[in-house]
Amino acid sequence: MNNQILPIFRHFMTFLGHLMTSLLFLFHLETYNGFVILSLLGGVIIEVLQLKFEPAVAILSITISILGSYTSLQLATRLLDQPRKWNTLIISAFCMGLGIWSMHFTSMLSIKINGSVHSYNWFLMLFSFISAIIGSILAYSYIFFCKNSPYRYIVSGLLLGISIAVMHYTGMKAMKDHFMITYKASWLAASIGISMLLAILSMYVFQYFQTKHKFTNPIKLTAAIIMGFAISGIQYTAMMATNLDQLPTLHHASAGISQKEIFILVASITIFFLGLILIRSFIEESEHTRQLKIEEAKYQSLFFNNPDGIISFDAAGNFINCNSKFETLLGYSISDLIEKNFLSYIEEEDQKIAWNNFQDALKGKGNECVVKAIHKDGHTRVLKIKNIPISIDHKVEGLYSVIQDITDKYTIAEDLRRTHEKLQSFFQSTSDAINITDLNSMIRYVNPAFETMFGWTKDELIGKKLPIIPSSWRETSHILERKLLNGEHITNVETKLQRKDGMLIDVSLSISPLKNEKGDIEGFVAITRDISERKQFEKTLQENKEKYKLVTENMSDLVSLLNIEGVFEYVSPSYEKILGYPSHVLQGKSAFELIHPNDFDQIMNLFNEFIKTKKAVTARFRYRHSNDYYIITESHTVPLFDEKGNLQHILVTSKDIGEKVKAEQALQESEQKFRLITEHSSDLIRIVDEAGIIQYASPSHKTILGYEPEELEGKSLLLILHPDDIPVVQKRLKQLRHKKKERDSLEYRARTKHGSYIWIESHTTSIFDENGQFLHYIAVARDISEQKAYEEKLEQMAFYDGLTGVANRRFFQEQLVKQIEQAKQNNTRFALVYLDCDRFKWVNDVLGHDVGDELLQHFVTRLKTCLSESDIIGRWGGDEFTVLLSRVQSKEEAARAVQQIIQSMQVPWNIKNYEFIMTSSIGIAFYPEDGQTVEELLSHADQALYQAKTEGRNKFYFYEKTLTEQMQRLILLENHLKNALEQKAFHLVYQPQVQLGTGKLIGVEALLRYTHPTLGAISPMEFIPICERLNMIDKITEWVLQEAARQLKDWKEKGLHIRMAVNISPLNLENKTFIDKLIAMFEKNHCDLHNLELELTETALAKNIEEVSKVLETLRKIGVRIALDDFGSGYSSLVYFKDFPIDKIKVDRSFVKEIPKKERDIAIIDSILLLSKRLGIEVICEGVETEEQASYLQMLGCEYAQGYYFSRPLTKDELENKYIAATTK
């Protein structure tokens, strides 16, 4: 028993090894490929050797099995692309069955027997062959056509295993005369079970690669080897259950076919057939691949060159690709689509529709919709989106969205809809009757006006004959119908049509044919207008014409009727009485022939304007009498219209006004003499009666006082006089009237219409009649305001400041002299205050001189509120003021007074919508201890002011004798600075600028230093303001730039390539030759301007923005970088980033000093860094003095910094030793 179980167990374990190895192959193909094949091959060979098969024949049988499997798989690949193609499936299964049967048959030939001849039962052999073929077809059919079953490989494997078992045991039965065949029961059951499992394994391999669509040639070969060995394993495992006892055999040459011959025949036929099919499959596969490439090329061409936009999505709805048309359609690039969901480009109202259709398409339901989308530039486009699902084996693998821009079509459709609505509105609202009939006069449509006009309702008419044509007009209607059928249009035919009540009404009828899209006439549309009222009017008019004819023939006025060319169509009999022309002579002639030549152009212009405007006009001109003299007439011309509103006739009525004109001329001549004087005089001329009422006012009142003469005439003269001048004027007029003084001259103020007053010099004359009775005054006056203003201005200019109104320097000095003399006499003290406006220059530069001027005016206003009336304010110049505190006797009193001034000035200023803080610094000197002359007091008060500003501004300072020493130092510095350039007292030092992350030197800032021959090194904080006052900054900057160019050249030659930053002044930007000089300097030194960085303060940018921007743009074009220095310490307007080409901003050291302690400073720097990064502007932080500050700035994202933590400012040699020498080492 043990002897039977152990071999079974050994072979079963061998099978399990094969099975596990195969499973490992399925999941780790690349790793275990060779191991699997060797394992299977080794296991099968062991079994072959143990059963004493012919090794070469056995190996060939296995090879045939593998070849059959590979051929079958090669054909099966075609089934993936050609589902349910039965001929391919049968051929594929046939190859598999042929391989299985041939393997079986040749393996039988490999059994070593005594003798060389095999004989078979050919019927059983045929049956075994057919069973292998049918089993393969059933297995393949099931695994291909039942794709919804994930475990179909089990059923397919069982069908294949059963067919192989039937084939094997039938084939064994077919071997006659050679063996006594018996079976081991335990081995038989084991072999059948193992056969089923191996068959299932081979089908699992097939299903795995079929499902994964991984039928590449290497994988097909590997799968074929696995399946070949599995099928061979079935054969040889089955042989383990078989006992072959060779029978005694008679060796006759003719008793059968030799083993070798059978082997060669079967193997050759099988290999030839499989090879033939394989070759053909390869050829077809190659052709199929070529067709696929062609189809792919067609698809690519269709996709990318499609006139419509196309987007492809995968099965999850993720964006894959889009063609160029879609990018031009909405303006979005592929990167835009990847970043945002496509629905975000659809207008919100249409997003739900688009989303639902998209989801339906992913479920396999193709659809289309119309939505509105937002173009990248913001305007709306109307899109037609067609979603096409991509299905493979009834499974949606993705979808295409074909997008067509139908904005124009949509717009046209909307226009058509609106046009249709307008037509409908017109049809419904017009007072004209509209009806549409077919060719048989059957009514198809009538509008409400038709119902109103003829009395029938719409329901009574639709589908019935047109009932409005009276019997008397039937024949005419037939004639019109024939014209319409020929395509003619009938317009404005006047006739009578019949109402429902039988009444005939007068109408104007227009009819047009209606054509279909082919151009065939299919009906008529008629528009009917009721002209009953017009007909009645014409009748009445005709009756009136007869009446008017009687009137015109008997009136004295000239009455004529002209056509629109000006030709007489009718003239009244009065023409013969007045002008001597009989009516028949003038009819048909042009009326212009009778007009005087000098009046002709005027009348022609009036006539043309009349024809254009069709408005009545009156004119005077001369008509020629038949006896060749002219009569002046006044003619009134009236237009006469036809029923359509067109001008048809012109009615002209004329009167002889010869006598009237003579009288008017005489009156005009008499008035003209007076008017010539009054109306052309620049003086005010008026006539005033005894009560002071203005009877006449000349036109010059409008020019000088703003009143129209009519506004003053009938009003009292006193209404326009200054209240203070009224008593004087009344008194002088009374004297002029009662004393009969002929003329008087008087100056007074008159009120203009706008409410202001002007000075008037009036010369008034009394007019009396022949009896000596007073009639009126005639006053001739002229405006002397300018003269008065000039006199006042001269007085003001002599003693007061023109801008602020306070005492000027001359007047203040005179008052100061008087105060000194008075103090000497009375032995008293007084204080002299010298003050100015802190940051006044900033106000002028940043906000403008108009704001600065208004600030000085408000400054004086506040100053006055802090002083007593006895105190005197003087403007000393610019923003400097002096105050004479005459009643102040002690420093305490003076301190209280000036403290009040300082507090007053600290209140924010709001001027021209600018709100800012501007304080004041004050110096105080006392008489007599600080000076006993005007010059001493002013000088010492000025020195005290200077000290107050030095100590921080916004404070006051009393003069001390030590200030004189400080002033002497200042004078010493000023005197030497004037010649400092020539004496080479300036030199440059360079502070490194480094990259925070690496510590690498990226540039330097050139810093100016000054050494006085006796005072030594002077701080820039001290000598720079002095240079600014001396107007030396422009020359100094030019020297610094020359030194910078020379130094850059020197460093470049030594291998140090860095950028140098140089501070420049606003004055440099205003210098028209600055850029040319800069270019010349750097060209002379062969330096690249790209290595130069100019630093400007916010004050420099704020002054004359437009001009500064042009200069900076020019500097950038030549390569110079622009840096904004001390950012955050001044005005800090974001306008700089918008209007100026800024490359770098330098964050002021005041923000760096307290980090990371102060959160506000951190927040400000963080915001500056974020804004600069967005704008592409470089940032460097100044004043970094500790490692903690440097680390924190780096953490915030700042790349560059400078400060004492990295290095103090270095001389040229120190910098070279630190960086060039270090690099060399």
C-alpha cells in the first residue's frame, strides 16, 4: 500500500510545484519567467524518463503542444479586436485541439516498445481527434462569449480537461495488438483531477491575459509555453495511471506502419498546418497593425484638425487632451484645463445641464446640449456640446466632447425671434388691416385691425373665402390677381371694400405675393388702410377751394400758389392791380424772375431752407412791376401737403409795405444816432429819473456788471449800490438836481450780478426841459476796479507778504527796530521767535507746490490763533517765519506761547484731499541778553532754530552761547565742502550685499565718505544735508558714478563680477544730460551698465511722476537696474509699482531692527515679500545686525540682505582681500 501511495504523493507534489510556480508567474512575470519554464520542463522530463518514453519524441510532442497553444493564442488575439467572429474562433480552437491531439499521438509514439511497427484503430483515433477539437471549441467559445463571468476559466478548463481525458483514453484504446492496457484506480482518479486542474490553469492563463489585454508577442510565447506544458502535463500525468503490458507481436513488414513513419507523418502535417496558419496570422496581424496605424493617423488628424473643438476624458471624467481648435474657441490652454474643471468655464446657469449630460455620457448615453461659456477674455460664447461615449466591450472607457461655437447662429436665431416678435407686435398693433390668403382666396390670417375695420371676427374668417370684395370690383380684382400671380406687387390702389354690415368704405390697398423657399407663389398678403376720413377731407377741401377762390380774387394782398420748384400755378387778380401782370402771363413762370437781383440770393436760401424744413417763413423782398420798377413786399409762405405728408404746393401771400418801410427807416435813423453812442461805448450809460429809477441802461452793463439792460430798466439805482455808498450818492444827486449843477463826478461801488462789487467813477449830468423842469439824469460811468486794486496792491506789496498776508521782511525789520528802541526806553524785555515747517520740502516734492502754498496759508492761520493781537508775524522766506512777542518778559511765558504753537501744528493737515502730519521747529532769542541789534537777534534765533531741528524737530530751543560754536562748525564745513571734490576729500566705501541661503556676495552698495582736514571724518548724516543746501548733490553724484564705473572695471579685471548700487538724487533725474553722461562714463571704462543699480528714495519718485517714469524707462532700456531705497519709511505708495519700472526694493532698517520681537514689523516684511514676489520684484533687507534677524528673514522668504552682521562698509582693499583673495585661495 505504501509503495502505491508514495509515487502518487510524489507526482502530486510535483504537480503542486508546477501549479504554484505558474501562479507566481501570473503575478510576477518578469521575475519568475525563466524559473517557471525550467520548473515545468524539469518536471515533465522527470516524468517522461520515469515512464521510459523516447526523450526526443517526447520533447517534440511537448513542442507541438506549445506550437499549437501559441498558434491558438495568436489567432485568439484577433478575437479581441473582432468579437464574435466565428471562423477565427473555430480556427483558433482547431489549432489548440490539433496541438493537443498531435502532442498526445506523438507522445504515444515515444513509448519504447519491442518492435518498430505501430498499428491503430483509425476510427477511435479519428474520434479522439474530433473530441480534442470539439473540446477546444467549447472551451474557447465559453471563455470568449461569457465575459461577464469572472470565473469562466473554470468552466472552460473543465470542458478542455474533459475533452483531453476523452481524447487520451480513446487514443489509448486505439492502440491494438501492442499492449494489454490496465488502469490503476487511484492513479486514474488522481490523473483525471490533475488533468482538470491543469486545464483550468491553462484557461486561467488565457483569461488573465485576455482580460488585461496584454497579448504582446513575448507574453503570448510565455503563455503558450505554460499552456503547452500544462497540456503535456495532463497527458503524461494520465499515463501514470496506465499499465502497458506489451503483447507478443508478430513482426510482419506489412502488418502496419513503422513508428518512425507515423511520427514523421503526424508531426510534419501538424507542424506544416500550424506553421501555415501562424504565418498567415502574422501576415494578417502585420496588415492589421498597419491599418490600426492608419486609423490612428486618421483619428489624430480628425482630432487635431477638426473645425470643432474636441476634448477627451477618461472613464472617470478626468481631462486627457484637447485639440487646438478648443484652445482658440475659448482662449484656454491645455494647462488651464488641467488646473481647473471644465465646468468652471460654463456659465453658472448652464453648469447643471452640462454636468448631467456629462454624467449621462459616462454611462454610455450620447447626448448634446447648448450652453453659454465664458471666454478667457471675459465675453460670453454660445457652445453646442455633443458628448460621445467611447465603449469597448459594452464598457465605457472614456468620452469625447465635440464643441461647436454657435454664437453667430444663436445670435441670428435670437435676431430672427426678435424680428418675428416685432412683426407680430406690428401686426397686432398697427391700425392697418392685414390679411393673408392662399391662391384660392381662402383666408389664413387676419390681424385685430382687420376685425375692427370690417366687422368680422377671426373665427368667422379663417378658412373661408375673402368676403370684403364688392361685386362691382370683382372684375378688377381678377385683373389684379393675374398680376400678382406673375410676381408683381400692387401698391396704394384706392377703392371701396365692403364691411360685414354691408357698408362700403374707402381704402388704400397694397398686395404682395407670398413665396415659399422654392420661389413658388403660395398666397398673398394684403395691407388695407382706411382712407374714409381723408376722402371726406379732400371733398371738404375742394368745397373750400371754391370759397377761397372767391376770397383771393377780391382781396388786395398778392396771393399765389407755387409748386415745389417755385413756379406759379395760380396768382390772384390782385397781381394785375398791384404789379401790372395779368394772371395768365405769370402762370407757368418762375416766381424768382420777379425778385430784385439784390434780394435773389437771400430769397433762394430761404426757399431752400423752407423746402428742407417745411416750416412757414416770412420775408421781405422787392417784386418787379411790369413797368420795370420795384415794390417792396412782406411775404408769408406756408407749405401745403398731400395725404402722404409730402410737400405738394406752396402758398404765398404778400403785402405792399412801401409806406411802412419808409416810416420804419425814419424812426430807425433817429434811434440809431443815440444807439451808436450808447451801444458801442465801453462806459456804463444810463438814464435815471427823479425817483432814482433807471429808465435806460446801455448794453455795456452786461459786459461790466453782468446785467442785461432789461434787468435794470424800471428798477431803482440804489439796488446795485454798496450799502455804505448809498447815502453819499443820494446826497450828491440831490445837490445836482436842486442846485441845477450841470455835472458832477463821484466814485462809488456797484454790485455785479454775481454779488461782488466793483469801483465805478461816474460823471452825472442833470437834464432839464425848456421850462427848467427836471427831466432825468444821464450818467456816464467807467470801471476803475483795476486802478483801485493796483493802488491797494502797491500798498500791500510794500509791507506784506503776497502769499500769507503777514508782514514781509522789510516791514518786520522796521517793526523790530521800533520794538528795540521802545524796549531801550522802557528798560523791558521781549522775545524774538524764529520758526519753520518741518518736512515742508517733502510736501512740495510729493504733494506739489500748490499744496505747499496752501499749507503756508493755513500755517499762518493756526499761528495767529496762538498769538495776541499785539504780536507781529513776519515771513522771512520760504517756510521760515519770525514772530515778535512784544509783551513776553520771561522764558516761562515764551515757553508757554511756543508750546501752544507746537501743539497747534501737530493736528493733522487736510489740504486738497491730502491728510498728513507737518510739525514746526522753533528757536527763541531774548532782548537784550541774546542780542541788542536786529542782526544779532535774528542770527541767534536762527541758530536756536537750527539746534531744535538737529535735536529731532517738533520742539523749541532757547538760544545759548554754545550754539555760536556749533554754527561756526557748520560754517567751517560749508566752506570746505564747496571745494571738497577738487581737494579729493571724498572717498567711497562698499557694504557687501549677500544671498541669505549661501552667504554668497551678490553685490555692494557704494557709500560716500567725507574727511575734513581739521575736523576729521564727518558723518553722512551731517555733511549730506549741507551738500543739499549748497546744491552740490548733482556734481557729487556724478563723481560717485565715475568712481563706481572705474571700480567695476578694476574688479572685473581681477575676476570679481558683481553689481554695484549707487544712491542718486531727484536733481539727477531732472538733469537732461544725466543719462548721456552716465553712458559716456561706463563706455569710457568699458563697463556694462547691467552691473549698475541706481537707488532712489520715494521722494525722488513722487516728484513729477510722468517725467520721472520716462527717465527710469530709458535707464532700464540701457540696462540699468532701478532700486527703491528705504522702502516703508516715507510715502510708500503702491503707485510706484504701477507707474515705475522698479527692479528691487530695499526694506528700511527700521522694520528689521525689532524682528522677530515685533509682530507688526514681521507682518509688514511678509506682506512686502509676498507683493514683490507677485510683481517679480527683488527684495533686499537693510540693517541686518544679528544672526537671529538673518535667520528669521530667510525663514520669511527673503533672499538677500546687507548689514553689519555680514560686514561693515569696507574700503576697496578690504573688500578685495575678503572676497577676491579668499576666492583665489
